[in-house]
Amino acid sequence: MGFWSDEEAQVSIEMIIVAAALIAVAVVFISQLQNTAEKGKKALEKSTDKAFDEIADIK
């Protein structure tokens, strides 16, 4: 019986390592998405401000 409990413990440790790696990858991916969204937000603000300035100059 000792052999089986050691093997189950090994599998559990491996599952924890795999889960931790997946969580780390997800955190990195989410961080990159947030940075991309922030850059897009800034670009959109610039374009919007420029468009509104041109509209204001029409009068």
C-alpha cells in the first residue's frame, strides 16, 4: 500500500505544479491584454480629441 500512496502524492504534486504554471501564464496574458488596452485607449483619445478640435474649428 505504501507504493500507491507515494504515487498518488507524486501525481498531486505534479498537478499542483501544472496548475501553478497555468495560472502564471494566465496572469502574464492578462497583463499583456491590459497593456494593449491601455495603449488603444490612449490612441483613441488622441484621435477623438483631434476630431473634436477639427469639428470645433469648422464654426
